[in-house]
Amino acid sequence: MVERLKKIQEKYLRIEDELSQAADPSKLKDLSKERSRLTPAYNMAIEYLNIFKDIEDAKVLLPQEKDEDMHHMLKAEIEEGEEKLEKLAQELEILLLPPDPNSGKNIIVEIRAGTGGEESGLFVADLFRMYSRYSDKQGMRAQLIDSSPTGIGGYKEIVFALEDDRAYDLFKFEAGTHRVQRIPTTESGGRIHTSAVTVAILPEAEEKEVDIKESDIRVDVFRSSGSGGQHVNTTDSAVRMTHIPTGIVVSCQDEKSQIKNREKAMRVLRARIADAQAEESKASSDAIKKQMIGSGDRSERIRTYNYPQGRCTDHRIGFTSHNLSGIMEGDMEELIDALLEEDRSKRLAASK
């Protein structure tokens, strides 16, 4: 442990030195992100090494000390220090786990209606509201990219971005199928209806991560079919972008400006291509699969929202909350914390 911590100190100080000399904005950003990631471990490493040194010094003095009271004091100091080191070591094991390569990235969230007709579209709106409120509580703002309203307050699809270095870590386990059981407002017989919605969490890729050639993109412009006022619906401001090699298609029509819609569409396209590449890599890695909570497949049913029972159950970790109304208002902290704790436990077990 001591040698590992000394290496962390050296790495942190080396990054500090490089930061003071770096001029390239891209390099500055990468170095700052790496320093931020290492800071908690660096601070804890200093604390650990200081305590370790105090214990070693006390061990040298202990056999030489003739005064009985001082002898007891040194012995107590060693025992207390070793207890502290044991606790710090457990915390450091978590901090020293290999970081998720997508940690610290902004994300693009795509929520799509699945089985269940109009009720599924209404639940897309409910999930968007839930995520938006949770994001606000975390100090993150959801930026709408694209939406396809159903006309009765729901959406066939809604796409939004979250720009925050905690976004991926807090939302990465939301990907999958979300099932809702409730009596629809359109149901006159009072029968419980089951419908489903799929959620995709796409880490936002930077230009240097995904090479997209202009010749590989076909761009079509058209008039927006959604809400947004007279200007939106009477000019060719909406954009449909097709990546010819992969067949990935992205549409964006929520901005009045075609230029802004192009920029947003490109963000989503880049993220979808990077995600497709990551899925290919993940499919061939048994080690990654074993560490995952669930399969990571978007078709996997990850959670059930049961309105008659006021219950929300995450099937991957066996977590159940009877505070469904609070969760739907954005009080997701307990649920998110349970998922993060299970993830840490799995990764720790896999690292031993």
C-alpha cells in the first residue's frame, strides 16, 4: 500500500507541474480532469503516509523507552494509528479502483416510448420530468435536444443533454427498459395497464474521440412538425443527419435555427457512434460483463414503477422503495446511492 500511495503522490505532483507549463487548451482540460480525479486519493495518501510514519517512529522508540507511562502512551499511539490505517486502507481501495473511462463526461439521454401505446408516451414525459427534477437538485440543467410530442401530453421520444462532470456517474445505471403499472387516465374501466419505456445513456464523445468524415454524412433539412411557433414551422430549420457507414440517423427540430439544430444533431450522432463502438467492445469482454450491474442491454427490464402499490423496484439489485411519489418528483438519491454502492462492491470483489 505504501508504495502504491507514493506513486500516486508522484503522479499528482507531476500533473501539477505539467499543468503549470501546459498551453494547449485540450491538454489543459485533460490534465485538469485527471488532477480532479486524483485529488481525493492524493489527500488520503498524505494522511495515510503521515500516520504510517508516526507509527514507524513510535515502534523505534518503544523498546528504548524506560518510563512506564511513556511506554504505554507509545503503545496506545501505535494501536490507534493502526486502526486509523485500516479504515483508510478500506476507503483507499475504493478510491484506487480503475476509473470508468466515461467518468466525468457529459451525457445525452434518450427516452423512447415502447409497448403500451399512448400510456407509454405519457410515461416518457413522466421520466423526463423525474430526471429533470433530480438534475436540478444536483445542480445540473437538462438541455433539450429533440422531442416528438404525442399530442396528449406525452412523447414518442425525447432527447436531452446533461453537462456536468458528475452526469455519467449518476445516470449510467438508468439505461434499460423501465416498466410502469398503473391505471391510465384514458382507462374508463379502472384496469391496471402495463407499459414500457426504454432509456439510453450516451456518454458525449469529443471530436478527437470519434472521427466523422463530412463525406460520410448526409444532411436533410425540413420543416419542423413539432410545437415551437410560426417561425419553426414555416422554415426549413429541422435537420436529419444520416451517418452512411453505420446507418445511424439523428433528427433535431427543437431550435428555430438550422445551425443550432445541426450542432445538436452532430452531438447526438457523435455520441451514438461512440456508443455503438463501445457496445461492440463490451460484447467481447467477459471481464467487463462480470462487473456490470445487470447485462447493460437496453432491452433488459431494469425497473418497475407500480403506482397502485406506490412501489419502485430495481430488479438488478433487489432494491425496493415505497416512496414512488417522491422518486417521480426527483427524489432519486436513495435509489442512485444503492446502485453506486452495489457497483463499488462488485468492482472491489472483482479486483481481489
